[in-house]
Amino acid sequence: MKLLEIHGSRGASTILIGESLRDVRKYIPTEEVVIITDANVRHYYSKDFPPCEVIEIGTGERIKNLDTVQGIYGKLVELEAGRSSFIVGIGGGIVCDIAGFVGSTYLRGVRFGFVPSTLLSQVDASVGGKNGVNFGGYKNMVGVFNQPEFVICDMNLLRTLPEREISCGFAEIVKHAAIGDANLFTYLEEHCEKALELDIEVIEKLVYDSVVIKSSIVNRDEREEGGRRKLNFGHTFGHAIEKTTGVPHGEAVSAGMLVASALSAKRRHLEAEEAERIEALLKKLKLPTRLELDVERVLDALRKDKKRKGDSINLVLLHGIGNAVVEKISMRELEAVVNEII
């Protein structure tokens, strides 16, 4: 087992990579525990849950909203959960986002931790202290920055994931390597097959190295006022693609990284060979690099992106694999590029 720490403004978060869900009780500081999970995770792993109350929510992006949060508040009130209660989110990114938001706001905040059950949530959603829900068609529009006390990354939970879900997680690992670690990128290129097979040594290294990159960025910039923006590589386009096509987050980010890479190459920041390496790696990991898109709808979603400021938007580009920069680009230029590339 390997440990990492993130130091946030409201406390520290310990990330335990290789720990087991069965041992989660060791990290919960009270007997008053409430688990938030979804039906799928409960079906497969409820036998490993600690004995406590369980609140089950639905699945899919459509339930990541304030209506779901309100329902959980009501159940917590029924359970007479108080300020000494501890919330554990066990599930994928949607469960962790909702559980973190509920934990941060119920009774002005109670303590909480995560056991992410998908590769995507282990390397991204559960790490970094962003907790939020969608509102009015806008992704993650309502939320808070608040660190979970612990994040347990149990590799065994990945065994029940469908292949498509595993590939989605690799999109975020590719992102981390592309923005911060050229050696990790090369390692992933060389170990693609074993990674897809969830070889324990390979997958633990990939999760650990990804979390090292993300945690080091978050430790320097918890509230996304500077360097943390680099974690949005591929996400500005990705969120627009996700919103307009309904494809899973990882697949949308994969296509988004291709657009951002092409723009980086167009601006002569990234060598054409490096852009080709990124595309080849995504294909090896069974991720899409081209999607059927309605360009006008994508552009409309980009105009509504919360990172937009006036007639420009901050975009993450690559100055070589392993080196990301944030550049301001006008909406006019962005629209021209999207029309050309897509």
C-alpha cells in the first residue's frame, strides 16, 4: 500500500493506494457512519461494507443534481444524523461528487471519505477536493472545495467494471501523463496490454503516478486559481462533447484531448509526431479519437463554459508531452479552430 497526502485549506486528505474496502472501518473516526452508494456497487460489494446505514442513489449523469442531494438530506434527517456523523461515498465519480457535496453542506459540514470504485474516480473525481452537482444543464455548476479525510483506492474493485468503463479511466491517466510526466506517458505506451488487463503491478503504478501528478498540482493550487487549470487539458472540449453527445466522460475527454493537441500543434507548441503519439496511445487504450458531432451545438456549449471570460476562454495546451500551459484564446479563434478540426 502507498500513501499520499493533499493539504487543503480545510484539512488534509490521505490517499491510500492498494488498501482494501474491507478495511475502511479502520479509517472512520466514529460509530455514526452513513454510506452513500449506488445500486450497482451495492449489489457487488455490500458484503464488504461496514455495518451501518446505507443511502442508495441512482446511476448516470442525470441524477447528479440538487434533487438527488435534497433526497439525501431528507434521509439523513430521518436517520437523525448529527454533526458527529461520518459520510462514506462508495462508488464512481458521480457518487463521490454527490457524497462530498452532501458531506460539505449538511449541517454546515460533516466529515467524509471516499472509496472510489472505478478507475476514472480513483485517478480523478475522488482526488482533489472538488465536490459538486450539475444545474440547469451546466456541468458541476454548484459545488464546494473540500477535501475528503481519506480516499481508499482498492484495485480489486476494478475487476467488475465493463471494458468501456476501464478505458474511460485511462483517458484521465493519459491526461495526467500528457500535462506532467513524459516518462509516465512512455510507460503507458509500453505497458498498454497489461494495463487493459488490469495487471496489479502495472495498474497500481499508473494510479499512483497519476495521483502523484494531481496531488502535487492541487497542493500548490487547491481552488483552481492558477496551476490547477492544467488539469482541464481536453476537458473544455470534452465537456462540450459530453453535453452534446451524451458519450461517457472519459470518451469525451479523449476526443477533447485530440482537439487540444491539434490546436497545440497548429500553434507550433507541439510537434506533429507528439500529437500522433497521443492519438495512437488513445486508440491502443480503446478510446475514441473522432466522434460524430454537431459542430454548432458543440460551439454553443463552449460559449456557455464556466471558464469563459467575456470573449475569451482559458484553454490548456501542450508545449510537448509532459508540459502543459494555460493560454487565453478568443472565442472567435476557438470557433474557427473547432470548425476546421471537427
